[in-house]
Amino acid sequence: MEVPDLLAHAVARRPRKTCVRVASRALSFAEVSDRADRFAEFLRSRGIGPGDRVAVLAYNEIEYLEVRVGTLRAGAVHVPLNFRLSAPELGRIVEDCDPALLVVGPRLYPAARAAADRPMVFLAAADPEIPAGVLRYEDAIAAAAPAAAPAEFPADRLAMISYTSGTTGRPKGAMLTHGALHAAMISLGQEIGARPDGVYLAAMPMFHIGAQLGHAFTYLGGTCRQLVRFDPADAAAALASGEITHAQLVPSMIRDVLARWPANAPSRLRRVLYGAAPMPPGLLRRAIETWGCEFVNGYGSTEALGVCVLPPEDHQPERAPGLLKSIGRSAVGMRMRVVTEDGKDAGPGEIGEIACRGPNLMSGYWRQPEATAECFRDGWFRTGDLAYRDAEGYHYLVDRLNDKIVSGGENVYPTEVENVLLEHADVRDVAVVGTPDPYWGEIVTAAVVPLAGAAPGAEDLKQHCRGRIAGYKIPKRIRFVSELARSPTGKVLRREIRRQWPGDGTGKVRD
């Protein structure tokens, strides 16, 4: 079985239409495809082909899409790298995937050189950090004659390795075939409402699996406007410009953009997809009121692209306000279960682990058969996310399986406590973790970011929680901080917060 080259289809329909734009530079669909063909031929000239890995360490540069497509057209495997990682972390991933070539973007040469000694090509035309004599991307593709691109790809051929965001242990690369990517592109394009007359704001980093949404938008004929790096002011200006019709933003991005939203600013926004982290219902309501567009909650992971969706019709607070807390029901082509520890289906309202299966799944972890076998059971992928399902089939995330706090024998789920604290008028952001305690085993601990100019007290926040959640869920420790440790995609890094917590295990906190 084979799947089509979706960019080639877009070129056949709209060759001169703008495909991608970064700042003042724009490329048409025909230009992106031609440059991708040239890059594919460059790879072939260096003996890089089927099965070889081509890694990319770059911000959201305008060349990102053509490098990806050119890699796939050469039969090679696209490996996007997280530019936020340290040199040792990057080094471990490069060693694991063993790329034949490393494509490096502007301002990232020192990180690339510190992480790996590999053949490199540089996207930057002029960068003082890059030594003279190194191979430049523009020179490489200018010297390569474009070869005819394949019209189709084998569905079972490996197309991409996407590394999970874990920060300990051996890195895990999720293997995604052409078939999985194709299924995800069609599904994601449908959920975001991709249209040829639309303009999508790519604010997520291209190394993240969420960037597939931007690729889906262009493959289906829309234009992608990329922010090289996310900046709240730049994102707010772009969204308020009247150009952008669609966007994907994680909750922390939405919060930061709303804080900078110009009064009475026009908005052509039709639809915003959010996900990657829990969305506080109050923040979602504010976004709906401010932008007046449709919202979609998309749930998935590096290993499973587009598993569950809460569509626009379920984002009507006056009709069913409780649904704003839901991640929705299974996406097109995907199946979902909530399973108990013994592998049985959980009943309505019963907490269990989300398991899924369908065409959007990875085929396994790169060179890690044991890890693959551990997460696939009877053909179902175990996500590690805890949730429950209601009687109508809507799913509600509870927390990560590994983030559950056990305090005095009682289970506490951080997200539930965080949502209550976020209802306090003086709280801007919060993360709840479990920290060691000699009596309770673990105690509920909160790192709180106050609103600018506010000074809530710990006892005030505890009082706010009383009557809203059970007593054993109320934080015993509260610390006020200026910011929370987050991943590039907005996920709270609970592991980092636990590691930095200055508690001494007695229930007291050192200043």
C-alpha cells in the first residue's frame, strides 16, 4: 500500500499560492516543492537514501518544511531535534538516531558542534558563529538539479523519528511511518478546519509533534505563517493583524497572548486548536469571549497523533459548561479505551489509563523493542495518562500516571488541585507536585505564581480550597515563585519543580 505526496497534490492545484511565510520572506507551493526536490537530490548525491536519518536542529525557519519534504522524497527519515535541550541531552539523541546529516539553523551552530561531530549543512547564509568553508544549504540546493519527486510513498516505510520530552534515562524515539503521518495529516487538517483561503499561525516549535498541524494545513492548500520563536507580543500582534484565520496554542501561550491583547483589536480567527497541557476552564471561557471564534481541544502525544477531539459545538458554555473540562471523544479513525490496572474497561466515572489504537500510532520506539513491548498491550497503546469517561463517551483527563500523589494512602491528582487554585483571583499560574514527608509519605505541595501586583498568602489559598476539594487534597506546602519550569510546548515540568523544591521533608520550607 502507498500514500500520496500531499505537497505535490497542493502544488498541482495552487502552484503560485503562498505556502509558507516567515517575517517578510515568502515561498510559493511550487518554490517549496522545487527546493525540496533539490535537497532530495543533494542527499542522494551524498549517498543518503532509504532508511538513513537526516536530523534538523533549527528554529521555525522558512526552510523547515522543504527540508522535511526533501528528506522524505529521498527515502530518508526526518528527525526533528529539540533546540532547548542541553548539549549532553542532544548528544544522546544524536548518538541514538545516528544521522547521516545534521541540518543546522541560524544561531545554533555552537549547540550542534558541542552535541555532535557529524556532517552538517547550515541554513544560515551569514552567521558569524559558523566557521568559513562549511557547507551552506543554499549553495547545496543551488548546485543540485531537481529530480522528479515520487508521486507516492510506501505506507509502511519509516518517515520520521520524533523524540519524547522525557529528561531522564535513554531517549525514546517514536517511529512514525508514511502511513501514520498521512492518516494524521488528514485527521488533523479536518479538525483544525484547514481551507485553501486560510492562514495558519505556526507558534509551536517545529520539532514538536504538534507542528504536524501546520504541515497538515499547508498540505491541504492553506498558508502557514511561522514565528521563528514564540514571543507573546509577536503572537498577539500577528493574531490581531486580521491576517490569521487558524492557530494552535497551548494554554500558557493563550494566557500570555490574552495578557497582551490590544483593546478592541479586530480578529479574523475562525478556529483555535489547543492542547498539550491541561486547560483551566476559566482561561478557556476568557479566550472564547475575547476572540469569538471556534475552539477545538486536541489530545494526542508524540507516539499517537490526534487521538481525541472536543469539537467546536461542544465549546458552548451556556449549553454544557462541564464539557469545557473534557478532552472530548475519539478522533476519526481512532479507538479509545479507559482501562483499569488489571486491563479491564473502566466503568463511567471510574479512573483508569487511556489506551488507544488506530492508523495515527507510532510503530514503536527506535531500537528499543523492550520499551515498545511495554507500552503496547494486545495491540493497544498505553498512553500513561489517567482519565475517566462519562456516560456519553466524553473523556476527562485526570493526570499523568506517574504524577499521581499518594498522601497517607489517598490518591491526589495534581490537575484537580491546580484548577481549584487557579480560580483564586490572585493566582496567575500554579503547579502541584508531591514531595517527600516522613509521616504522610508524600504531601501535596503547590508552587504558585501570583498575578502582577498581588500578594496572596498561603493560608488564604488553603482557605480558598476548603469546601472545594477534600481536606487531604489541600496543599500542605505552598511556595510563591515568579515562574514555573515549563517545556517549550508549555507543559509544566513537575520533575524539575520537585527537584528544585527547598523542603527538608518536615513540612517546612526553607527560604
